[in-house]
Amino acid sequence: MNEFDWNLIRSFVAVAEAGSLSGAARRLAASQPTLGRHVAELEAAIGIVLFRRGRKGYELTEDGAAFLERAIVMRDSADALTRLAIGREERIEGTVRITASEVVATYVLPSILARFGEAEPGIEVEVVASNEVGNLLRRDADIAIRMVQPAQDDIVARKIADLPLTACAATSYLDRRGRPQTRDDLVGHDLVGYDRGEEIIQGFAQFGVIVDRHAFRFRTDSQVAFWEAIRAGNGIGFAQRSLAMRALEVEIVLPELPLPALPMWLAMHHDVRHSPRIRRVADFLYGELKAYSAG
């Protein structure tokens, strides 16, 4: 025997398990003559009598019983390959809870999750706008998108990218106040900054420019309010370059200004990393956010 139709094995196993052609025919939705022919072809191919035919149906011979053990393994392996091939078509259902920063949760995730909904309509998503990493440890969320690498031992994290930051302002503001040509020009402009946070003040200090919180005409520690203030024309601020490039009413200024990048990480609790549902969402988010970070 050099080769034979794999369907012969499937038919043989069905007849052996059902004990008759009629039972196997119902199981496989095939005709009895077809199954009888398959059994005969298999016996001829391997040179072994597999069944004793009688009024009570098909009874395995000793050789047939030994052959059945191997045939079941082959049948199950073939079924596993079939499931693997159609795995993308199997529905995965349930809820996945995602936590992300205010800006990412408000301006980045909605469009990404709309596309995900088209691909996986059976998965519901919940989005929490928060910067706390600890909520993964409390299992308040399944997946976290963070701008800092989680350090907890029970968290599995994958770096997505380093998001470039840029200075930007609304076109309406720049048309009114002019466009800065050098970094020193920034001091003469209205600026959007943090209320209590000192990250921007420290950034100016690195450029050798000393400012205090009163340099910012508009101050807020809310990321959403910060970005909306820039869009509304309150002055020049600093934001993710990918976000600024997508806003038609906003222009990037001083593109060569050396600003630190903002690392983006995708994290999940160690206990849920093998969940097919959560894994599907995590892989989709990783790919989409990677594309977002590239501009």
C-alpha cells in the first residue's frame, strides 16, 4: 500500500464505532453503499479483513480492532488540523475590559475598537480611562495600555512603540499670533501647560529656558482638557505627534525640536494571557497601536 484516500479511514472508524453501515451513514451524512465501498477499498489496500459481516451488522475482527486504535489517532489528528484551519471562523464571545490613559481611551481606541467590532462581533469591550497600573493586579481590567513599563511581577507587558511628542497649536491660533521659528520664540507665545505637573517646566529647563507655571496661559492636569485646549486655539502645547497629525485643525510647529518620546506598553495579568478572547483583543490592539504610533 503506497497511498489511499483519507476518507477511507474516516468511513472505517464511523462503521466500527456505529457497528453498522446505516448508523455510520447517519453519522457522516453519507450513503450506505458509499461506506460499504470505502470499507472494501480499505481492506483491499491494506490486505486485512477488518470486519465480519452478518445479520447483526459489522463486527470488528481481531486485526480490525488493532487497526482501529491507530485509525482513531489518525482521524483525531485530521480533525485537529481541520479545526486549526477554520479556527479564525470560530466565534469567540464574551467581554474584555481595557484600561488606557485618558487621551488614548478618548481619541485613539474608539476608531480601533470599531474596526475590531467588525472583525469580532461576538466580543464586547469595556474601556476605562485611567493611568493606574494597579488595576491589573486587582483584576479590574484584562488589558492595560500604559505610557510606562509595568514593574509588577504578575504583569506580562509588551512594548508597542515609542510615541514621538511634538509642539503643536491650532491653525486659528497660529494665524492670529504667528508661527514660532525657534524654540526661544515659544516664550513669547501663549502656552498650554499643566496645573500641578512640572514635566513641561522641566522640559524647558533642559533647553536652558527657565519658566514657571505662570508661563502657561491655560493650565490643566486633565489630558483630555489639555488636548482640547490646544485644538480650541488657547496656545501652543505638546502632544503625541500621531494625534496632532490626525487633527485637521492643528499644525505641528518646530518639528525639529528635540522632545522625549513617550513609551507605549500593552500589559495584561499573567493569569489571563492564554485566554483566546483576551489574546485576540490584545493582538489586535498591538497591531493597530503600532500603526498609530508610526503616524
